[in-house]
Amino acid sequence: VLSLFTSKVIKENLGLQVLGLNGVLSNVISILALSEMGIGTAINFALYKPLAEKNEELIKSIMAFYKKAYMIIALVIFALGLILLPFIPTFIKQSDFPKPYIFLVYALFLINSVSSYLLVYKRTLIVADQKNYVITGITLGYNYVLKISQLLVVFFTSNYVLFLIVQIACTLFYNIIISKTCDRLYRYLNGKANKLSGEIHQTIILKIKALFWHSLGTVIVLGTDNLLISYFCGVTEAGKYTSYIAIVGMISTFINIVFDNTKDSVGNFLVTETGENKKILFDRLFFINQTFSSVCSICLIILLTPFIRLWLGDDTVLTEPIVFAIVLSFYLSKNRAAIGSIKNAAGLFEQDKFAPLIESILNLAFSIALAKMFGLIGIVIGTILSTILVPFWIQPLIVYKKVFEKNIFSYFVSYFLYFLRMAVIFVLCKFFINRFIKFSPTNLFSFMAFAAFLFVSVCALWLISVVNKKEARYFILMMTAKFRRKNDA
């Protein structure tokens, strides 16, 4: 919510072009972060077993390796960032910013990115130990302090440079708190660490090499849209797109939190369980995943533009086909969270290590070609096409073969039926709204009232459509039993 206020204050006090500049440079930094190469994920996987066995010496050795790796990464990102510096203005098209100003802003983005790697490596140990609630509390406090400080800076000074300096200070403070918390929880880390054994070191390096390609694909697919929009359509259009992606990103973050918090439990489950139980776990996760992504997608398509109009004004609104494409891209990305959770928890990184590279090449080719013909919507469609052609079917194929040892056909049947349910519910809602309601909110209260009505209606329709599924009955019975226990108490 604070992010929404921050974006509005930036737009009102600094202009839509600054929103666009913020989005474009964020994309550049995400590309530089490719240097992290998925080391965090590989280390996370390597920590599961020693944490379960309480092998403190091995944990110390892994964390010492991790610390050294992140120091090198910080230096590499800084060096690459300096190399890219002269080329940054090339991507900031149709703007009023002088080059020195763009260089200064980019340098501050770079400093913030580099500083985030100095101590935050300790965060991985807390997460791998299934104590993510500790991180969540600290992160929530950090976000409050950061957003409120930035709001005050922009509101009272209208100074974007000072806005970024505040961000750097808060990032350093956040990293220090995470580091101190980790030291308190795992006091044995302060002792001298032994060198990793050759076998464990080699396993981690192999997974890092595989994850590098996954990182490369993810960064190019998700991190280049704003750059391409700014280059082909101008920084103002990038600002509009950034506004929509900010809302979609909040919903995406919510789904990520749900599945990130189950990741380490899933990893532990896959290590300790065998046979059909793994498939039952996935079916339940997949049901939750499809429920979240489908309900959110329907609501987003209907509510996004009215909210943007109320929030930032008519000059920030995108056309309906572009909004539809943005939400479809969101749906295709988020409904893979369950399959991705199983795949990552099982450590299946090497099997499709080149798939993200193929996806990224296709994404750039499609996006550039379609951008020349159709503009902004062509870039979003390019992302959709590359997603359907590569990860949409490769990820489940690997999981079903390596983890479940089952045929992939049942997955796609289930996927299609979930998608069909979502499409039917969307058509029903859209028809009802256009025919009977004629929704056009004039203030935040009327928007919130309609949004609540829509959300409850979509949830009810979704529940009716899935009530015959065993996964739905499992969760209904579980919640009913919990409610009864609470009443009995």
C-alpha cells in the first residue's frame, strides 16, 4: 500500500518520466544481478541436509564459502555496472533528462545493488532452517521505514536523487539487522570454518553452473521488457507500463511469499517421503496455486485500469488489449509456482539448464520483432510466446519424470481444466458487469466496494467449479475441523 502512495507522489511531484526512468534502471540492475548466478538457491539446497542432521561444522563451511562467493559477486556487479555506464542513456528515449543526471541516478542504483550483497548472504541460512517468519518480520519493518522515508523525501523535497540515497541507507541498515539476527540464532558461525570437502564443493559448483542459465533466462525474460518499451516506445510509455506492473507485482509477491514459505518444508518432505505421497503433496499445492493465480487474474483484468485511473489519472491508462496481455503473462508465470517449488526443492537444476537460455533468445526475438509492428503490446506478447514454447511444458516434464515417475499427460489435462474454469468465470463476470452494473468508480470507496463484491463473487464461483475435486474437499474438511476445534476450545 505504501508503494502505491510512493508511486503516486513520484508521479505528482516528479512526473511520469521519472516513473519510467525508475522502471528502466531497475531492469538494468536486475540484469547485472545475473552475476549472482543462482548461488543463493544452490546454497539453500546444500543446507537442507546438514541442518536436518544439525551438522554445525558443515554448515559453517558452506556459509564461509557463501560469504566469499558473495564478496566476489559484489565486485563483479560493480565492475560490470561501470562498464555499462556509458551506454545507459541509449535506452532512455524521448526523455528530458540530461546525461549527467542519468549517470548519477544509475550510479546510485548500482551502489544500492552492490551493498545488498555485503551481509545478506546470512539470510539464506535462516530461510533454509524454516525460520522465514524471522525474515518476514524484519523485511516488513524495513519496507515500512523505507517507503515512509522515501514518501517524506519526495513530498517535501521533490528530489529523486535524495530518494535513492535513502534507499541505499535503508538497504545497508536492513543487511546489518539480518546479519546480527543470524549471528544471534547461530552462534557457532563465529568459529573458524573448515574447507568444504571436494565432493560437496563440486556438487554446489555443478548446481551453480546449471542455475546460471536459469538466472540468465529469468533476467532476460522478466528484466528486459521495460528496457525494450523505453527503447521502442519512449520512457513515458515505460512509465505507464511500470504503473501496471507495480500492481501486478504486488499480487505476484503475495503468491511468491506463499510458495517461498513452503519451499523448505517441501524440500524436507521430498527427502523424507517416498512414493505416491509426493504426488499427493503436489496436487494439493497445484490446487492452491491455480486457485490463487486464477482468482487474481480474473480480478486484475477487470480492476486494473479503473484502479490506475483513480490512482494516477487518465494519462497513465493503457488500452484493454495490453492489459489483457499483461495479466495473461502474469497468469502463465504464477501458475507454475507449484511445479517450480517441487523442482527446486528436489534440486533439479541441471536437467533443463539450457532451457532458460532458449526461452530468453526466443523472448528477445519475438519481442523485438513484434515491438516494431505493434509497439508495447508486441513486447508483452513476445514474453507470452516464449513462456508457452519453453518452461510451460519442460518444467512439468522434468518433475513428473524425475520426482513422480509418471506420465505428463495428466498434468496438462488438469491444467487445461483449471484454465477452462477460469475462462468461464471471467466471461460470466464480464457479461454480468457490462450488462447490469456498468462499473465506473468515481472514488476509492466505490472502487473498494465493487472490488470486494467482485472478489467474493469470483471466489464463490471458483469454489462451486472445483468442489468436486478431492484437493478442494481436503482443504474444506481441514478448515472445518480447525473451526470446530476452535469452537470446542
